[in-house]
Amino acid sequence: MAQQIEGKVVSVDMEGNLVTDIAIDRLETAPHDKRLAIFCDEHETNGLHDTDHGQPAMTYIGMIGDGGFLQLSIVGESAHAMLGVQVGEKVVVKWP
């Protein structure tokens, strides 16, 4: 049975990352690989990365933010500006 957590974007940090209200400890039983799907607006990414992820520029990722909450980021760019996602937008995390 698939598992799902819902939250929302609560702020945008200085780098343009979308900070959610989904605490990382709520994802401790979730896989951090491509089986984890994160949906926000019409955008989707898979996996959960640390801040030292090493992903290439312009990659849309979900990551563990410094504050302990899920963040959505575009490497080297502002996810807020590039995706047009606003504070209050729904975020859904699913995994098998």
C-alpha cells in the first residue's frame, strides 16, 4: 500500500528554494531513492537529497533543508522564479 504525506510551501529562502512544512522526521521510513515522488503544482521530482547532493545545475530536486524540513530546489537557480510556485502551494510526497 502506497504511503503519502501532504503539506504546503510555507516560505521561500534567500536562494529561492521552496521550504515546505513537511518535517524530515515524517519521512524517516520513506526511501530516499527514486521510489520517492514529490509533487508540487504540476512539477514532479524523485528522491530526497542532502545539501551536499552533487546534482548537476538546473536539476529539480527535493532535499533535506538545514531547518529540518523538505525543500524543493533547482540546483544553481531559484526554484521560486523558475517554477512560479507560490507560498501556500500544496506539496505531496508518495512512496510504495
